[in-house]
Amino acid sequence: GAAPEFVYYLLNKPAGCVSATEDRNDRTVMEYVPSDRKGLFPVGRLDKDTEGLLLITDDGDFAHSITSPKKHVDKKYVAKLDGEITEDTVKAFSDGIEFSDGTKCRSAVLECDENDKKTGIVTICEGKYHQVKKMFLCCGLKVVHLQRISIGGLYLDSNLHIGECKLLTDLDKKSVFIGNIH
């Protein structure tokens, strides 16, 4: 049959590679995609040392609709921290954190496990540079490990190991725009 117009991959991104199509110094996420289709690129960015759900596609409109702040597509992260989350931390995230340069984040949801106050699940609908790490730093906490687990209603598949990727189904693709809290 004819090649599809666009392809969509979900990669469980390993730490130590950058979200770019090419880089002089570092491995890129493209090394994990089993395709030589021209024009594939990562949707948004995960920091070099952040793991988890990263979409890779050659569909520019789809990518824009996920990364555009107007669309409010929620992204969820699991953050392991060097200290404990308090009620004040949760409230600060909810109020919207202001960075030292005066820029302010939108309200974010921070949840933590009663039994593990050093692990937080953060839901944001933006994706500013190093945002999750910087938000915690403003609250006096350092992120020691960060993993993105979902975009919209699309979750990282527990059977997909780090460094593995899979093609998205049409249902997967639709689920990205489902279940936003805004």
C-alpha cells in the first residue's frame, strides 16, 4: 500500500540524549526511531537528562497543536526530589510560580504520595525551558530525576521500555487532545 502521509511515534526517551534532530556533541532522540523518513522531528523538548514520553512525527500541524500554549494540552511528569513536598509547595504550584526574572508560570497541579513526600506528580499545560525543575527550585527543592508520563490523555505504555518506541494508532493520536483539565 501507499506510504502514510504522516507518521507518529511515541518514544520512551532515555536520559543522556537531546530532543533535537541533530547535535554536534550529544546523541539525539532520532537515533531511537526506526525510520529514515525525511522530516521527522521531536514534538517539543525534554531536557537531556529527562526521560519518558516524547512524540516524534513529520506532521507539523499536529506538533503545533500540542505545543501551542493556546491549546492547553496537559503534560504530566513524575519528579523525584531531594526533599519533601509540603502543603506550601502544592499551594505555590497551584497559585502559579514566579521566577526570579519576573516571568510567571500558569497554575500547575502538584500531587504527592502520602507515603513518599519526595516524589511529586506535576501537571502543567505549558512547557517553558526547564520549567518543572525551576518551579521546584523556587520552592527550595531540587529535582533528581524527571520523567514525563503523559501528554493529554496519552500515557506512557508500561510495556514500552526506555529507548523503545512505537507507532501511534489513530486512537492514541486522538487521546492526546482528550481529558484536559482546563
